[in-house]
Amino acid sequence: MKTRCAALIVVLLFGCGEGDEDQSKKQNNTPKSDSDISAPRDGGGSSSSSEYDDFVYDDENKRYVSGAGSFPEQADSANAFLITVFLKKDGTFVLFYAEGNGKVSITGHALNIFKDRQFKRTGEWTVTQMTLDMGGLMRCNKITFNGAPALYCNIEKAIGHSAAVDRNVTLKKGLGSSSPDDSEWAEYK
């Protein structure tokens, strides 16, 4: 029992995907509201967007977040996704979402991204009751991951395969400097 509970806590805190669990198990373990997230959040109850200043992109601070998650294998062999998000100071976001096949674990991921499964979405982000909403596509809460701020997100609407809806992903700050205008994103539609 202790091992099963410890594993469940790891999945809930780090949200790196649920692997090959059947659908009923996945639904029972997916947080549906802010109160289901047990990870600590900063800010003491403010609903201000300043809660998420650590993640905001601008020309000086080229911050972005990224992470990977998994879903049940589809007919095209896709079983995982990779997300990169740029939250802009003006309240808009640019989200790059790609699907492919491979492995996702708590320590990282190894994915073969399918060129025809690369999507770019834009919209407005808002913060309500300490929850970051990216235009209805994803809802996120601020957590601490390995001592650093991160976002624990739930995919709310299909971007690619519908099997990714209700899947969780931990988005960590990216390394280096990147821009939503970089050539690496040119093939995302």
C-alpha cells in the first residue's frame, strides 16, 4: 500500500504522463480542480498574474517552459506529446505542441516527433484563483520541482489527438535563450 501511494504522489506531483494505464485508472488519478493539487503554491491567495512572473517571456528575459507527457498509443503509433509555451507580458501566449512516439518518465523523455503532428496555438492567458488558464487549452498551477518553480498543467482541449485531453504535464523552465520566432518553430502550424 505504501509503495502504491508513493507512486501515485509522484505521478500527481510531477505529471510526466501516466504510461500505459487503462482509461479508468487514469481518470481516477487526474486532478480536476485546484483543490486536488497537493503541491505547494506560492502567493498566499492572490489572483494576480504576478504569481506567474517567473515564467513570463520578454525580449530581455527569454523565458519559456516545456515538458512532455504520454497518452495511450493511437493508430498512427503516437503515444506522447511535447509542449513548449511562451507566456508574454501583454497577456498572450504562444504554445508549441508536438506528438510522436517514445518514452516519458520522471527523469526525462526520448521522443520521435512526427512532422505532421506539430501544432502552434496562440491566445490569451489569465490567472483566476491562482490558476493559470491558457485560453481554455490548458490550466496550470505553480509548483516547485527540484527546488525550482514549475507549472503543473492539465490539457483541457484537444490540440492534437483527443487522447491527450485530461493528461497532465509538468512544464519546467527551458535552458538557454529561445524565442517563439526562432526557426525551430517554423514547421508548427
